Amino acid sequence: MFGSKGQGKGLALAAVLFGISFSAHAADGVVFASLGEPTRAPVGWVEFCADNPNECPSGPSQPRDIVLSQTAWRDLLKVNRWVNENVKPMTDMEHWGVIEKWSLPTDGYGDCEDYVLMKRKMLIDAGWPREALLITVVRDKNGEGHAVLTVKTDKGEFILDNQNENVVAWNETGYRFIKRQSQADPNVWVSLGDQHPAPATASAR
């Protein structure tokens, strides 16, 4: 579906073709606080939102976690594996001629934050609450900046990653977590403890 540049029509239909069935409902009455102080958004996020306002709803909302049913777990595995297999790694410099640009990989190419945006969109289009799907900036095992998708569930926080076909708990990644979106407002970013600045990406994969 994403075999060459310009073949982006599949993006809007991906969740439907995938057969994702959303059976993970938001936990009723559960409120989860942000884990740190507000911090600066990653380079590229503000520009992405300006170009894609539908992907960046503004204003506060009720934080929600997913009830991690067997169906929901299978859907996470399918989305993570499908995007990893169908989007080809390419740096922003190779792709766009700039150091950093966030974009949905509708032409089949992207770097780590583009994989994250695709996975997030597919899950939201399938009915998952965006409050449980948090774009997260980390330092990988080589100390380089990297972006992943954190999925907040009633059984813990799990990571969708273009460097791993499996979905694993956050503390099994070996990463240092820098910042992520607030559950209460996707345009507010909160610090996760590591104060050393890190770009969203350092390589395509």
C-alpha cells in the first residue's frame, strides 16, 4: 500500500482494511496526573500541527487509560508491526531536505516520529482515545534522540516503536524517557526526568 512515493490513499483506509476492532474502553472515572513539569514541545511538533490541525485538537480533556483486553493487545501488535513493515526508513534530510520535519508518512517513507504519527492516527481512527496515545521523546540505547508511542493502559504503559516489532512495557525498552504529551492536553508536553536536551530523531531507524 505504501510501496512508492505518492501512494498515500491507503492511509485513510488503513484501520478499516486492517480490521481493527476497538474493544478497549476508557477506564471510567480514573484520572491520571502528568508525570512532570510542562516543557517545550519537540522541534517539528508545532509546525506539524499548523499543517495538520485535525491531528492536534486543542484544549484540555479528560485523561483516560485503555482497558487492555486481549483484542486491544492484538490490535496494538498489528498496528505496530504493519506500520514498521510498510513505512520505509528515511531521514528528514533525505526526504525533505531539512534536518527535522514531522509528517504522516503517506508516501511510504519517514523517520521515527513519522512512524509514531501513523500508528497514533490509525488507532485514533479505529476509535481509541487519543488521551491514551502519547507521543514520547526518549534517548535510545546509543544515547540518541528517538520518538515512540506510549499507550497508557490499566495494566501499565506500553511502547510502540519502529525499532521493535514487539510491543513492550516502557521499563523493558532500555530507553531514557525525556518528555511526552500530557494526557490532559496533547499540545502540552511534560518532562519525564532526563533534563538533557534531545532531538526527536537522530536517524531514520
